[in-house]
Amino acid sequence: MPQYKVLVAPLQKACTDTTKGLYWHYKKIVARLQTACSSTTKGIVQTGCL
């Protein structure tokens, strides 16, 4: 993940305010999806192990 941040940081600085806003909005959506998937995956794994 640190490598990703190193690549993204210069791009964010080069972006306009609007693009930055869109990026962070997108990032929030992705974070929510990842959380939902993690919870679902945990449930499947726990059910499979029982």
C-alpha cells in the first residue's frame, strides 16, 4: 500500500480541486464496498469453518 500512496500523492497535487473532490468521493465509495465485502467474506469463512 505505501507504494500506491507514493504514486498517488504527486497525481493528487497535479489535479484540480474538482478532480480531487471526485477522487475522494470515489475513494469513500470503494472503502464502503471493501468493508461490506470483508464482512460478507468473514461470514462465509466462519460459516464454512463451523
